[in-house]
Amino acid sequence: MLTKHKITLFIVYLILFTAIFGMIDYYAYDILNPWIFLGLSLISAAWATYTHVKHHQKTKADEIAKDIEEIL
């Protein structure tokens, strides 16, 4: 798998987890520091990218990453 594809997969997962944790932060009425959610987003995106690459299964994330690669 190409490095460019791995980077775009990471970006896809980072956007996904940032949106999820952002909604959790919003509905938690800003009880926790937003930097915690940003850190969790980075860790979750790295873990998801690692497991995705490790298992070599095509998913919708691959299609989205391919579309992003074509744009860039």
C-alpha cells in the first residue's frame, strides 16, 4: 500500500473521529477540555489507520481516500 494512500486514510479517519468527539464535547456542555478530544481523535485515527492497513480489507474509507488522492 502506498504511503500517500495511508496518509489519506489517516486524514479520513481523523475527520471522522474529530466530528464524533466534537459532537460528544458539544453535548457534554464543554465539561472536559477540548484538547482531550483532539488527542483522542489523533490516537483513534492512528489506531484505525493501523488496523485498516493491517487487515487489507477494502471499505468505504478506501473509496473516500482514493477520491481525495485524485483531488490532490
